[in-house]
Amino acid sequence: MPQVRASAFAPVPPEVAFAVSQTTGETRLRWDPFIRHQELLGADRPAKGVRTLTRARVGPKMVSEYVSYRPPTSVGMTMVTGPWFFASFGGGWRFTAAEEDGVEGTEAVWKYTYAVQPAFLRPLAEPIGQWLLGREIRARIAAFARACEDPEVLRAAGH
């Protein structure tokens, strides 16, 4: 299955980076350019087994489920229902202590794996998916790194 990956450095400790990545509501909309709407379904906070409804800025919506939730190091999700063109979709976000140019912080690495349906479209659709998803994830993780320096986002994330 194809995979897209992006990474960014955030000048905050992993526990802060993780907390920023899990913000919801208006705080999430402040920094996350990918989403137009996102809500937890039947829960007040993210956790393993919790489902999330996300509507992308470009239109498609997806219900995903946290399959792992390990603060402050990682989170994983898988698609429960989503756009017709995904046979499967999953993602993982990792946060590790790092140093860049003498600054202590976090390296965030986000990976998404997917399969396109119907199968006969894969030779055409997967390269398009690599380009489109790659562009989106790079913009999203760059916005996340900037959010880790935004006092309002940090305050909402509890730091």
C-alpha cells in the first residue's frame, strides 16, 4: 500500500507537541489547514477506541477511530467510513525529543497509508494520491509546527 510521510521540528517538548496535535474545536481550526470541521463522537477527549468525524477543507468526510493513543509519543488512527475512493486509510503520528540548531524540541513524523478502490484505478489513482496527500500532509505538519509557537494554541493545549 502507498504511504505518505512528512516531518517537522517543533521547539517544544514532546508532551507539548502531542497536546497541540490533539486539540479540538476552535483551537484545532486555528492551526489545522486540512480540516473544515472535526468532532469527537461520543467522547470528550481523544483516547484509544474513540471515533472522530472529520470533514476536510476540500470536501470529503471520514469517520476514523483511534487504534492507539500513547501520550506523549504517538497516536494512530484507522478509517471506519470515508470517501468511496479509499478501500482503507490509516495514519500514525510520532513525537520524539530532538534538537535542531541547538534548540531542544520535538521531531514530529506523520505517516498515512492508504489503498484506492476500485483496484483497476490504482495505477492511475495512487500516484495522484501520493502527490495530493503528500502536499496536504506537508502543509498540515508545517502548520502544526507553527502552532507549537502560538501562545493561544499552547494555552488551549494546557501549556
